[in-house]
Amino acid sequence: MVHYSPEMLSRTDWWEESRPFGHPLNADGVSYQAYYSEVGKAHHTPSHSHSGAGTGKDLAEVRSPQRKLVPDKVGLGQYEPTSLRGIAIKADADGKHRFQDLYRCLDAAYLHNCWKDLNKNAASGVDKVTAEAYGENLQANICAMAERLRTKRYRAKLVRRCYIPKENGKERPLGIPALEDRLVQMACSKLLTSIFEADFLDNSYGYRPGRSAKDAVNDLRFNLQFGKFGYIVEADIKGFFDNMNHEWLLRMLRVRIDDAAFLNLIRKWLKAGILDTDGKVINPETGTPQGGIVSPVLANVYLHFALDLWFENVVKKHCRGAAMIIRYADDFVCAFQYHSDALMFFSELPNRLDKFSLAVASEKTRLMRFSRFHPSMSRRIVFLGFETYWHIDLKGQARVMQRTARKRLQGACRRIKDWVRANRHLKGNKFITALNKRLIGHYNYYSVVGNFRSLRRFYGWAVQCAFKWLNRRGGKRKSFTWKAFSWAIERLGLKKPKLPVSMKRHRAFS
């Protein structure tokens, strides 16, 4: 990675390296305020009251142009501390403000409030302390933790690594922090969310309060159906959580945070050793463990500056037609009206990500024609477990349709089969109740307009598996005929999929 000196950081063009898409910035040193005014963007000039190399103050020059001023929509519940609500309001009202004394918020009362939201059923870390054991003397434990934080004696423990299988046969590494580390990370995550939620753009959906992957999928379909888009660039960042550059991340955080103790706390988690399954300790130079509570908001901050603002303030400015991006964590889809715009973005994206020590996953990144004039199942966008495509309906009209991605459906069918086989010993009511939980979970996520056939296929597969394996409980003699089995599941209330009805308003991008 290129090292940026204090002199380079003070330049107005350092963020874009002066030549986005081959169009140089004005040679006369035009300010970012004038630069953004050309595309009708509101601008917040950076505060120069803070000095010092590497403070990240220059990043404030590319802040989000939107001001939402809606503190009730930043994920603050009714019973959250008043301090969080005050921070959210201040962050939304003043885009230049840098917050101080955040570290002092980590007192016993605040930690106790965060304990209520901590997942008590999560796996334990390297110290093997469970939430149940910790909660037996909760008040004393939290007070002791708060005192260690106050006196700067807190030390992050090793992160226990485990691996979970992926749909493609590979394994995804997850980091499991110790219980007390998760508690402090929860506290810091809420503070960071209160600050940066006002800055994040509407096209970012991952790990944000009030937003979900399903919202991203629905908004993608809506914008492709009614927008002026004809070309798609779908992309994925290779090993994003493992390759986030620590120094870049801390510079980005300094745009809004002027608290050395608080930033040092985050640095401790970034540098915490990882205990691998073979007993070796890995000291990471980059990345943040996927699975840590603070990791999602840090990932959003990183891509907000590295990707979202660049697309909003630079890419769209140099596009001849409409352009949009919808991002969920490190998965994103970009749509363009003209092929030349899509081609320029496609060629420039690897260079942009390389500046932040990132790279695109070539097998998941492509440019393709996607238009109502070229409806075809061979032109499909695979995004967040769905396949999106143009289709001619029965009325002869072109519609953007979505269905469960084939690999996701195959994986879901394989898991439901394994579960039925392993739990066929359960009695009727218990079996159906447990099976319904799995069916409803699948329906809730994959229930989108146009996907009813895939839902019915999943339901039919679950019924067939149940009939097959329940009939093998008693040796050679079958337990049910098909007629008796159909009557039984109908009476016991096996959940069937329903036609999805979308009542939420969609976000329109252009």
C-alpha cells in the first residue's frame, strides 16, 4: 500500500489521485465545495481546528451529502441511554463535528445496559466463560470491567477461530471473542453506530438498524424494473474482512472521532491474536475477525469511504446516464444506463480497491447486459441468495423477477433432509413444531414477489423427506400411507408458503 505523508494528506486531490475515469480534476486547484456543487451536492467543508498527521480530517471533505436528521431511525431503542440519542442527534446535525470523551461513556451503568442486548447463547471464547456463569455475579463483574477500562488496564483476549462450511464447499473462518470482550465491543459498536449512521448512504444495507438483506433485494428489483438501467456490474470483494487495512480504518474513524483512548481500544481488537484450531496464535496485520460484534460497523465505515462516497461523488459525476449502487456488506451490485459508463467503472474498480488493500473476487465480478429488451434466464444477477432476471409475463410485459438462487435452494433442501433424518424419532407435535420453525425461517427470508414457485418446491421437498424418513422408523413396516400422512400434517399444521405481499416503500436510486 502507498504511504500517504502529511503533505500528501493536505492536498485537496489526494483522495482521488487526480484522475478518476481519465477526467482530471481542475488544474487550478478547484475546491471540493465547487467540485461537488457542479453535481448539485451539498458539501461540508472540513474543520481545520484539529491538526496532526494521519488524523483523517481530509476524509471529511467527502462526507455524505445527505442530512437525514431522523434520530429515531438510527437503531436506538426506547430504553437506550440518553447519551446515545444525544450523540446521534449531534452527529446528524453537524457533519463536521468530531466526538471526544467517548471512552468515558464506557462506565458500569452503560455496560450493564449493553448486557441486556448481548446474545447469551453465543459460543464462549478462549476463556470458556459462559453468559450464565458470568451472570451469576453480574454486577460485580461489570463493575470490575468498568474499573479496568477506567484505569486503562483492560487487555483484549485472544480470539478463538472456528470454521463453518460454505455453499461452495469451502470454509468461512469466524472469530469468537471472549465474553467480556464481546460486552465491551457491544458498547463501542452502539457508540459508533450512533455517530456514523447519520453519514452512511441509503444504498448501504448491511448490518444497519432497520435494514435487512431482504430490503436490499426488494429495492434492487424495484429500481431495475422502473429505472433507466441497461447494464449491470455485480462484484464481490475478495477476503474483505481479512484484508481491511488497520491504518486506513483508523484514519476513517478519526474523521468523526477525536478520542485517542477510544481509538486505541479499537486498535487492541484489531491487533488481538487469533487462536487457530491447531493451537497456533496468529497475530494479524490486517483485517478484523468476522464474527466480532464491532466488526460489522467497522466494515461499513471502511466501505463507506472506500466505495460508497467514491461512487456517489465521483463515479456518478462522470457518468453520462443514470447509475446506482446497492451494497450489503462486501457484496454489491452497480447498475448503469450506458455501456460506456459500466465499462469505465468495471475497469477502474480494481484500481480503486487496491488503494485500500482490497481486491475484487474475479470469479464473482462481471459486467453484463441487463435490460427489458433482452429478457433471458442466462442474464441473471446473483445477489444475497437470490437470482434476479428479466422475464416476459403472461400479459406479454417485461418484469424483473426474483427466485431463490439454485445453490441456496439446493443447500436448504440438503439441510432440511439431514435434519429430518436426524430428528425422525420425535413425536408428532414436537416434530412438526420443530420443522415449522425451519420452514418459517426459510419463508421469511425468501418470500419475495415472483418466488412462490421456489417456496413451494422447498415445502414439497420437506414433505417428501418427512414422509420417507418417518416411514423408516419402524423397520420394514411403514408408519403411514400417503393419504394418512397428508391428513396428519394437515391436522398438525405444517406451515405452507403464502403469496408474498410487499407493503414497504422502496428506495429509488438514480
